[in-house]
Amino acid sequence: MKRLLVSALAAVGLFTASANAQVALKPDTPSLLFWSAEQQTHWYPAMETVYQTRPIPAGNRVHALPLASGRIDPTFTHAGRTWTVDQYMEAYRVSGLLVIQDGKVLLEKYGLGRGPKDRWTSFSVAKSVTAILVGAAIQDGDIKSLQTPVTDILPELKGSAYDGVSVRHLLMMSSGVRWNEDYSDPNSDVAKGPSEGVTLAQGQPDLNPVVAYMRTLPRAHAPGTVFNYNTGETDLVGILLARAVGKGLAEYASEKIWKPYGMEAEGLWVTDPGGLERGGCCMSMTLRDYGRIGQFVLDDGAIDGRPVLPPGWAREATSKQIENGQAGYGYFWWMQPNGAYQATGIFGQSITTFRQDRIIIVVNSAWPRSGGPDLRDGRTALINALRQAALASGP
């Protein structure tokens, strides 16, 4: 039963990579998948004290998020009872909740001792930011197009199952390369890949351990035909992106978003055993900066009328590109049955956007488990209630 549950969670994209995919500062650091509630509360806002990270510098400009004239604080029904927002936040261990409509803040609340200046880790929400940066690299011409073969940028993958795989295939989680994301299986790729990759890369200083492992995998399907959630490939996209732009992801994110768009605080990005920022996990930022990521994408990736992303990229990335057994998947963005698109991370991290309503809802949490239908359904009930309250609040 445990294996079935873990496999199901991985299938809907709620897992990040194994604990060995990042470098702990202390050898006795427990797996981030099994931190206690106390460890979550202390370490989620301070990942730089646990793992090797790189800063994402902010600039002098701050993108304003003014308060709306009206405020919302709805009650809603879920699991046979009526909830206030505060009751939900306490029960589901929410550290930050933000609702933005038309660029203005309708609700902003904090819990677990967190304040407005405190960062919080993103887990797999970082995947969606990585996709944004791929779009920026295409706009700048550093990546020719979505159809660019992966092996053109990472030639060390030539002769592997990645022959014939494009950048778009990776962003859609549809490379066709075999990958097992079962965390309960010690022989799964996600469990053994990081350590085996380090071993494979030994004696080859220019070979990243993620690349070293991924090029050993066989083909299971034709590229672009089958969705298969694959955290290893999201880290591979990060390596590909860094190679294409000639700089690390933290520096590139600062150059393309943090400084010009106006993030209010320095962000952080956890690095992999090869010293590169992980494309698939673990950025940290303030609650309002999560909201600014959502607003940047909702506004089609433009800053002061200047496009950072190719025309139509933001809408394409956040629209269904492949069937995934649910509402669909874009370019590292999830489609939701309620019509939203969402960046999602384990333990309750999300940026949910209702495009037509111009509503962005950010939730940062420290769930007691990485995921599960009960936790996700509770968050969905909250998000739907916040959306309806925002719509009812008027212009």
C-alpha cells in the first residue's frame, strides 16, 4: 500500500528529487523528505543553513504590490465542516497565504512564526521558474528553439536514449527515456540516481553527475508521446540551460527576473553535487516574491513593455501541451480541473493562477506529509473559496 501511495504521488508531480540530489552542510542531515515539524519550521525558511546554495541577487527596484481597496477573509465548507482561513492555516500548517487580483493584494497572512521578510523553500515550484528561464534563453537566442535537440547543447548525451529528444520534450516530461520515480523503491532511479551519478562522474571533472546518470538510461517510448514525471530530467534542463546561457541559474534568474522585474529580496537556489543550481527543486523567496513570479507570467513575461519571453511563450507554457491523466501538463506547469494553471511543490507549496480572472493565489506550507489527496483537496477547497471571494469583492 505504501508503495502504491508513493507512486501515485510521484505520478502527479508532488515529489522532488532524492535527498542526495543536494549537498548537505553537515553529514548527519536527515532526508528533507522526512523532516520533523520542528525541523520544517526552522529549515524551510533557512535552507542556506542546511544545504549548499547560491544567492539570487535582487536590485534596487521593487515591483509594487499595492493593497486592494477591499479585503477578503472567507469561510468555506470542506470535509463536512466550516473553515475560516485562519483555521485552515493552523490545521494545514501554512506559513504564508497571498491573494492578488489585478496586481493588488486582497489577502496576505503568515503563520508558523514566519514574517513578510522571511523566505520559504519552493520544492518543485522551482521547475516552473526553470521553464520561464528557458523561455528567456530562447528569446535571447541562446537556445535556438523548443525543437532544439538536447544533444546539441549537451553533446555528452549523444549515443544515449536522448538522441532525438528536444528541449520541448523535456519541458513536457515526455522524453520517452525510462525513469522510475518511486521513492519507496531503493533501486528506483530517483533513489539511486544521485549517488550513482556521482560515482559515474568520478575522474571526469567536466561531467555533471546528473548527466552521467541520465545518459545510462534506456528508451521506453517515442519522444513526445507519453507523460512520465521525471525529476532527474528537470535537473537536466537546469544543466542544459546553464550550458546554453553560460552562467548559473541563480545569476541568470537575477539578470532576467529578480533585478529587472523588481523582486523585493534576495532569493536562494540549492545546488546539486556538481555545484550547479537544481533546475527541479528548492529555490527560496519571500511570499510576495512568489506572487511576483505569478504576476510576471500572467503579464506574459514582459517588463515595462519589453518582452523577456518569446511572444506567446507564457500562455503556451501554462496551457495543456500533453495529456497526463489529469487536466493536462504544460512546460513544467500543471493544469487544474478548476481552470487554473499551477506551479506545485511537495509539502504544500503552490502558485495558482486563474488567467481570465487575473487572480493569483500563493500557498506556502509545511504539511506533515509530502502530499496526498486529503491535503491537496483541502488546499483546493481553500483556493476555490479565495477565488470566489475575490470575484465577489468587485473591482
